[in-house]
Amino acid sequence: MATQLEKLLKKQEQLKAQIASIRAREKKQRRKDETRLKILVGAMTINEAVKNDNIDGLKKRLNEFLERDNDRKLLNILDEQK
């Protein structure tokens, strides 16, 4: 028969596992939310650049911001927005 201490220790481990699971879900949701926000901000920025006829200015700013050549290649997509 398990002692009261053993039962409590088992319960403690179960609670730790539940806490870890909840934290992982929250972290995953936070990453999803941050990604969604970045998409929305990007869409708004592109929309404003198109509306204000400033695609070239946006491309210039992005070119300065981006560090990877693979990312810079994506700037050509903005030409289709003109």
C-alpha cells in the first residue's frame, strides 16, 4: 500500500506535467499570435505603400532591414503591387 507521502509525490509529478503542458500550449499560441500580428502589420504596410505610391520606398527600407539574400529576393514580389 502506498503511503500518503508517495501519493502526494505522485500527485506533485502529475501537477508538474500538467503545468508544463499548459505552459507549452501558451507558448505555442503566443508564437502563433506573434506570427499573425507580423502578417497583419506587413499587409497593412504594403497596402499603405501601394495607396501612397511608395513601393520603391518600402523596398528600400526593407532592403536595408533584411540581412539574408534569400529574403531580399522576395522584394521583387512588391513590383507586382505597382
